[in-house]
Amino acid sequence: MAEAFLRVLLENLNSLIQRKIGSLLGVEKQMEKFSSTLSTMCSVLEDAEERQLGDRVIKDWLKKLSDVSSELDDILDDCETEAFRLEYQGQDDRWTQKRLDQIANERMKFHLREVAGERQRPQIRQSRQTSSVITQPHVYGREEDQERIVGNEILGNVVNITLSNCRNCSELPPFWKLTSLRDLSISGMNSVRYIDNESHDGDFRRGLGCLERLNIVDLPNLERFSRQEGKEVFPCLSTLYAKNCKKLTLVGQVFPCLKSLHIEDLPNMELSMQDGKEMFPCLSRLYVDKCPKLALPVLGSIKELQVYESNEMVLNSISNLPGLTQLHISDNANMTSFPECMLRNLTSLQSLTIDRLPNLEVLPTDMLIGLSALEALDISFCNELKCLPEGIFSGSAPIKRIRIMGCRKMKLLPESFRGLTMLQSLELIDCSELEGFPTGLNNLISLKNLTMLGLEMGASGRNASVYALHAVHKLVALPGALQHIPSLESMRVSYFLGLASLPDWLGNLATLKELCVEGCPDLAYIPSSIKNLTNLRKLKIESCPKLEKRFENEAGEDWQKIAHIPDVYIGPSRSSSLLYAFKWWSSVATGRTDEHQNVAFSNNAHVKVFNNKEEAGLEDYLA
């Protein structure tokens, strides 16, 4: 029994690896390691099962193997059904791998005999009643097979089914008989056209009436969920993930309880109401990616919308979502401007993210007009965007946070910027052409946190960025306009290779409580006016070697300038990888570079030094 279970588990794992699920979740190497370990274990299981009756130690070993395999099976179920929104917790899989490795090593002392060759294996696990994995194309060859498998009393309590790679199957089994089924994943079935089963009259009054989560991937001929238009096929469905279903359309169907919808690579996808009924009365989260025919109907319940590789129809219909609070528009190399009135009626919008639109040249002047609830604006990796429109901040939007990142041609912030009286946080990252700030920053009465980061950045994929260290920023002195910010409490200035000194006006920032300067190898001077900062509680200066000796604790010639500050650190980075990176920065500054030493930050949280593969944590401000 253990051998059959483990082989099905291995087949399911290898299927996930082949479909690049591991790459999507960032755990590809871990999955491959699991696969290798399981393959080794399978080769000795037949001998172990034959010997367990006369050897209690081997029996205990098989019990441990069964337990850890069940844990791994749960992890794979999560990966299969929740891949598009799973926040992967690496600790769990590392613990599982460690236990699996220990159990694999124990097999050596039993001198188990490896058995080669393929034998007929049962394809459905019967040891657990919480999930089922069906992977062989021949399983659903005849109607009597469907009755036998789905009608089997052993599956009566099944809540999770994964059906994959049955590419010759044209009809699905009668899932309506599984009255406990909550989670269904179907993938790699080329001939299936409908989810309901014609031979059973599409009877969904039982089983699928309780289904809560449905994942469908790579069903190229799937046209509809039900043959009958307007039918509530899934009355309790809350999460739907559909990807690479070329013919699928949801026209004329109603999903009364659906809360989360992810649709990706669906070239014929359309949405519309049925007889005046709203399709998704409870839908709150919508993810749209590569759906060229899609236009959004009026959907008052949606709170979060993510649009990737969007078409103009989708963008023009965003105004049909009056309850929207979060909007993310990303990944469109063809877009040079936004449609007019795209954000009209979005009076509840709180967060707007514009990301990876490399050819976007201009934003509408009135884009933010009427967004009376907007608090956060994030513009990233828009390479051709040279400036923000002059009047873009003239509306009544109560913006509290602005982040501009990777916009290397942006030269100016508009004069209307000084009207952001509710702005609390400003981040300017990798904007190497930015020449300065507008006058009148004394109007920014709420601005407490300022981050200026000269690190060169590049988008490497969705939800990930690569950070490389290059001397690209022109900043050699902090803009004088910053001294007029009346309420600034925290200022972070990082990775400007040409910055040689901090200005004398630094002492004018009377409200400053925390000052952080990092990665400025030429920085050699801090003004005496820093003594005036009586509210300054924390000073951190990392990887600025010219300052280390001058500000040595109680001995440096400039120590008295900062003796009043309770928390002071001046020295090298506390990360070994950052120390290596700094050596590289210094070589850049002196012109002595080694072309084989490539340093990059990646995935928002780690430093990677590719020549020795070191990794270390990076500060939270890069998160």
C-alpha cells in the first residue's frame, strides 16, 4: 500500500514539475529534490513491505515514511490548487525535506533490495479520504469505469480531486456523486468541452453544489461549464482559476458566491449579464491577463483588479467598477498612453499601481481628478515617462504615499506636487535623470519619510525585480529644496557613488529623528550643523569608509558632532555580501573593475553575489 501511494505521489510531483508550477512558485529546485528522494525510496519499498511483518523496526520506518509523505502530498495539493495566489512558506518544505532525507538515510541499515521494472499499480490512493490524484489517461475510458471509480464508497468523503493529463478523455466523471467535494483541479485534457457530464444529464444538484474552489488549466477545447445557458453550475464556488482555455467563455452564466476570479490566456473570454442578473454579485478580486476580447460589465462588488497585458477594451471598462479600491495595471509593451476617462467614477479607489509599461510616454493631466479616496500612487519601470503632467496633483486626491521607481528618463516633479499637503511618504528609486524638486516644499506639512535610492533596478518578471549596482545617478549633492520640508522625521539616502558631502542646511531639519546614509563611498563630510538636530535619535552610516575613522567612537576627530545622538552606527555593512558589494562599488569609483564580478539584488529581499553565490538579507525598505 505504501509503495502504491508513494508512486502516485511521485507521478503527481513530476507532473507539477513538467507544468512549471515549481517555477511559478519559486520552488523548482526543492520540487526536483523531492522527486529525486522519492524515486530512491520507491526502489526499495517492495522489499520493505514484504519484510515489515517480521521486523518491527522496518514497520516503524514505513510508518514514518507514510506520515512525511502525507505532509508532502498536502503541500503538492496546495501548489496545484492555489498556485496563482499561494504565498509559499519555505520553512514547511525544508522541514519536510529534512525529515524525508533522514528517513531515506535510515533505509541503508535495513539492507533493502532495490526492485527494478514497472508493474501494474493501482492509480487511486485508498489510504486517505481527503484527496485524490488521477493522472492516467485510460482511467475514464468507459462509463462503467466512471461509475466504479467515482461511485466507490471509499471516495465518499473526498474533498479534493486533482485530475491531470488525461488527454484522450472527452467526458469528465460524474463528480456530482461526491457530496463532500470542495476543491477540484482539472488540467491537460485536450478533448473536454464541458464540465458537466452529458451521460448523467448534467445533474449538479448534489456534489458540485458544494464545490468551493475550481482550477482549470490547459483545456484548449473547453467551451463552457454547462451546456445549459444561465444554469448555476457552481452555486457555492468562491474561487475560480482558469488559464490557457482557448475557447472558454462565461457569457450567460451566473456565479452567485464567487469572490476571487483569475482568468489568464483566454483569447475568447467574454463576460455579460444573464437576463438582467449580475454574473458575479459577490466578486471582490479579479485578475485579468491576456484576454483580448474582454470588456468588463458593471460589477459593483469588485474591490481589487489586476490587469496584465491589457487591451483598450479592458482599460475603457474599468470605470464600470465603482467600488474598486485597488488597481494594478502592468506589463504592456505596446501602450504609450492611457484612454481618457479610464478612472472615471472610481471614487472609492485607494491604491493605484502602474508597473512595467516600458513605452508609456504620457499620463493624462486629469487622471487623478475625482479620485477622492486615493492614498497610494506607485509608478514603476515606465522607461519612456519623462515627466508627470503639470496639473496631475491639482485634484482633491488625499495622497499619502508616492513611490516612483525605475523611471530613468523622468527629469522633473511637477509644480502641483507641492500641493500634496497629506503626503506622508515619498520614495524615489532609480530615477537617475531626476534633476531636483519644485519650490514650495514647505507646503508638504505631513511628509515624514523620504527615501532616495540610486540603485539601478530592472524588472525581471511579475512580482520580482533585479537590483544591480552601477554608477548611473548624477546626484552629487542633496537638493536644497529638501531643507524646507517642515515635518520630516526619517530620511534615507542610499547608493549614490558621487555624493561627497552632506549639506550645511542639514541642521535645518529640526524634526528629523532618523538619518540613514548607505553605499556612498565618496562621502567624506558631515556638517557641524548636525549638532542642531536635537530630535535625532538614530544615525546609521553604512559602507561610507571615508567617514569611519573621522567618527570613531569618542576618538574620531568629528565624534563630537554626533555625540548627542543616542543610537549611532558608522561602519561597514553588517552583511558579508554587502561588504563584497561595497568592494565592487569602490572599484567602480576608482575605475578598477573586474568584469567577472557581477553583483545584483533580487526578489526584493536578498543580495546575490554571483561569483561566490553568497546570500544575505537586505533592509526592509526594498520589500
